[in-house]
Amino acid sequence: MSTEIASLGEFGLIDRLTKDIKLQNQSSKYGIGDDAAVLSYPDKEVLVATDILMEGVHFDLVYTPLMHLGYKSAIVNFSDIYAMNGKPKQITVSIALGKRFQVEDIEAFYEGVKIACKEHQVDIIGGDTTSSFTGLAISITCIGEAKKEDIVYRTGAKNTDLICVSGNLGAAYMGLQLLEREKEVFKGSKNPQPDFAGKEYILERQLRPRARKDIIEALEKAKIKPTSMMDVSDGLSSELMHICTQSNVGCRVFEENLPIDYQTALMAEEFNMNVTTCAMNGGEDYELLFTVPISDHEKIIQIEDIRLIGHITEAKLNTILVTRDNQEMELKAQGWNPLKNNKDTE
Ligand code: ADP
Ligand code: MG
């Protein structure tokens, strides 16, 4: 089926995308259908995060299915709210569409957004829909809540705190490298057979990232409040430097402690890349990086899928990676910078 957007018109399209949306959160008082949505947070702090995703800068529709793109667009915003130790509750979804899109394409995108919202109990409460001459643009704003005393900033890391990271690092970056390679192969071939066998995990990490709600819940259950936290969207190196600068501390991170999946390591080898560099500088993992007081050591090691990678030091000791052969390297934020490097995220 393929339906021209013009045959529905703007209002028809919005109606088709949003007619099955039902509000589930108490704080969502009124959603789609008026000039503004109405929210009520009588006794919580309100967190707001927003992101723009531009075709050709942040995603490539040659290998990104629209449903995955919708899912990921929502997830990256939820991840920002979790990184404040909050819970996402509402999103607005704004899209600017080029002429080549059909109604079914946008429905697929929305399906992905809705799946992410369902997984994280988030309400879609509005958005904007317009046309674009330069490809697809997506902007999602997420509203979340937290008790005032629970919010975790990037500024609270203290000397001797333990540095922790969830999941593993570099997989999304290796997935991207693989997709880019296969795209180049496609270009010269009439009957492309992409070579993805045994590489499903890194592809999933790139195309369908997770936001670590489970880690926030596990920390809450264990009664651990991190002293600082952020999500790993630009690469560990760059995020560590943000925490250290904003907390006015230094750090020592140990190469041998970095969590790296087997497929990531294999792929790095195939590409002749240093896997530690991929783990330190690859983007889009959407894992949580946080610090806890050393007194929480016993509690933190009980939680699954969290790795201790180093500790916080005084600012004058700089931000250091200790390599396997005991060399000290000063961290550099090579991370993703779309202004320097025309590929990938922010
Ligand atoms: P306005 O002219 O006031 O901007 P619109 O006609 O753009 O209103 O939107 C009408 C309603 O539909 C509003 O509640 C708006 O939030 C919602 N809406 C518009 N586009 C989207 C979208 N892409 N996703 C979700 N809701 C949308
Ligand atoms: Mg509008």
C-alpha cells in the first residue's frame, strides 16, 4: 500500500498517526487536539530534554528502517531523562517531511515511536508536522519527572568515587562501521548480499539502542544515589571529560576494565581498528556512566551489568586511561562532533 500524503492533507495525516494514542500517566492532563498539551506535576521536579535528528547528518535511510528510526529517536530522549535519574513521562514529536515519503512510511516511523513509548510508559502529547525540501528532520522533546532530592547532575563527582558504566561499549559504533561498509558494497552491486551473519548484536546496538531504565530501577532498589551521571552518547572519553570538568575532578580509568562485547572485538579486528579506541570514542551506546561513593562498593558490585572501570581523582591528576601495559594516557574527547565530522550524533 502506498498513499500520497497530499491525499490526506496535514490534518488527515496527524489524525491517522495519532488517533489510537491513549494517555496513561497521571501527569498527562490533556494531550493531542488543542493548541497546547496540559501537564500537571504538583510535587515533582520537571525534566526536559530535546534532540534534533537530521537525515544525512544523524541517520542514513539507505540502511535505517523507518520503524527503527522512530524507536531510536524516542529512546535517545528517554536516555537523557534516565541520565538525570528521572523517569520519562511525555514526548512531543515534530517531523518535517520531504515529498518522497508516503503515509505508510510515516506510519512506520510512528510505530517505532509508539513501541518505545509503550516500553517506557511514556505518553505522546503533541508535536508538529510540516514539509521539508532537504530530507527528513525529526525533533523530539521529552518531559520527565524526579523528586528534587533524587536528581543526579554531572557536577557531583568527588575524589575517590568509583566510576561505573552499564552494559558494554563500542558496539553501536562497530555496527555503524559495518553498515557503512555494506552500503559501499551495495553501490557497486546489482544483487547485494550483505554480510551480516554473526554480527546481529552490533547491528542491533546501532539500529535499536536501549535506554537503561533497568539500571535506574536497580540503583533505586539498592538505595544507591550516584554522585554524578550521564548517558554515553558521544563516547566514553568525551563523557568522562564532561563529568571531570563539570565536577572539577580528575579520573583514572583502566583499559583492562572496559566492558567490550565479543562481536565488537571481532569486528574491530576485521576493520583493523584498536578496540579500546572504539570503546573509548565510539558513540551511541546509550549506556549510563556514573560515579558512586566508595562506601557503596559492596552494593554496586551486586548489581548485574554494571562494570567498575576506574575511580575519580583530584583535578590536578588529569583524566587518565591506564593501559594494559601500565602506560598512562591522557584522555582526549575524539567523540562524535557533527560540526567537525559530518557523520553522526550529538
Ligand atoms: P497548531 O496549528 O496549533 O500547531 P497543529 O495543527 O499543528 O496545531 O496540531 C494539532 C494537534 O496535533 C496539536 O495537539 C499538536 O500537538 C498535534 N500534532 C501535530 N503534529 C503532530 C505529530 N507529528 N505528532 C503528534 N502530535 C501532533
Ligand atoms: Mg503545528
